[in-house]
Amino acid sequence: MKTITSIHQMHELVSLAKRQGKKIGFVPTMGYLHAGHAALLRQCRKENNLCILSIFVNPKQFGPAEDFRRYPRNKKHDEMLAKKEKVDIIFYPSVKTMYPTGYLTYVHVRTLADHLCGPRRPGHFDGVTTIVTKLLNIINPDVLYLGQKDAQQAVIIAQMIDDLNWPTRVKIIATVREPSGLAMSSRNSYLSDPERYQAQALYRSLRMAKKLIQAGERRSGTIKQKINAQIKKNTLARVDYIECVDAKTLVPLRTIKGHVIIALAVFLGKTRLIDNIQVRA
Ligand code: PAF
């Protein structure tokens, strides 16, 4: 396994692999890797000749009051996990390498960021699409692996790749959960024990919502109220949003119909957690 910090060296390795006819799979991350990342890497390893992981805590996707500085980092642990998952190359650039002085260009995907996390985290998705664009240009992968946990991110990146005619295929991998149902996230490391316990209520409430829809409920207002009640009953959580949206356009629905994502964001203490579940009606 190689760890590469320079864009030039990364380009050279990728060009060589392409000349050798290798299929390249790519998993972009911000590090502090967990079982969710491991699932992406395993799929990437299985389906490609070259498995590339990037680790870069991208300052441009954090708001001024967000947790960029304290975002958890652990290079040694990440390298161990990557080795275990048989990663070929870790791309580990510095902020200066990715955004040298005078950097000016951003990539913006219209409308999809107008919902869910978008209005609550202004500029976040422009930061994500900008860094993913740069990484795709550097790595030029055949397949990009993303997690369903960040559902809005996955929809936005898939749209961008389609709109910009990149040949890269996007594969969305199911959310990996702790036995309690809590979705794996690097930010779970911020949770105290009581908060971690309370966080189980998120997925429990989403599963309840899915069952309601499967039993015939179609009013999104009723579903959102029930999720809210379930979370409030069991936790000290502050709900940021609960929404039922169309899975492609991310537009909030009054009536549940078609392929729907039920998504929520909740603060437990200072930690903001997101989760979602998909349903077809
Ligand atoms: O999901 C993440 O970890 C990040 O948003 C990503 C896709 C690596 C871009 O920085």
C-alpha cells in the first residue's frame, strides 16, 4: 500500500494503471475511518484492479461555526484499516496542495442543495462538489463509491457526474449501523455514553415511519409528526429537520408517492447526526 501526497505523483500512478488496462475504484473520505468506510473499500476492492482511498478533511465544506478544527483525525488507525481492506493507494494531500494560495474555483449543482441539509449548512455542498470534482480530475476513476448515509451528498454528486459527462459510475453502498441501529459516522466519536444511547431513537423512528408507509399512510405531515414524537419521547434531542423527499429531486413531498427518502438531522448535545431510510410507495 502506497501513501501519496502529491497530485503529480497521483496522476502518474493513475496514468500507468490506465495504460495497463486496470479498472480503478475510488473511495473519497475525510478519514477517521469506521465500518461504514470499510464496507465501501471492500466493495471497491472486489470490483476493481486498483483500489484508491482519499483522506482529506476538506475545509471548504465546513461552515465558520462548524467543527473543521476538531474533526477527528487518526492517520495511523486509518492506514491500518486501509491495509486490512487491501487498499492499493491512499491519496493524502494537504490543504495547501488542494487549495493553493489564490484558489478561486467552485462547483455548484443547482436546486438539489435547496432542501434538507443545504439551507442549514450554507456552502457545504459547494465545498463537497468542488473537492469531489478535483479528486475525480486527479484520479479519473472508473467507479466512485459513496455511502447512502449521506443521501443528499450522493444524489448531488451523482447528478454532477451525469451533468458534466464524466464516464465514472457511481455506486451507493448501504448504510452500516451499530447493533443499536445507530448509523456509523466519524462524528459519533463526539457522543457521550447517554447521547449514544439516545441516538438509537433516530433509526428506530425511521423504521417506524417506513412501516407506517408500508401499512398505507401517505400523509407526510403525519409521518413527520410521529417521527418527531418518537424522538422527543426518548431523548433530549433537538430536531433540526425531519423531511420526506423525492429520492431524485429531493423536493419535499406532501403525499408519499414513488421512491422516497425520509431524512432527518438531529442535535444530541452539540453533535449533529443525520440519517435516512428509503421507501417505495
Ligand atoms: O462524505 C465525506 O466524507 C465527504 O463529504 C467527501 C465526499 C469525502 C468530500 O469531502
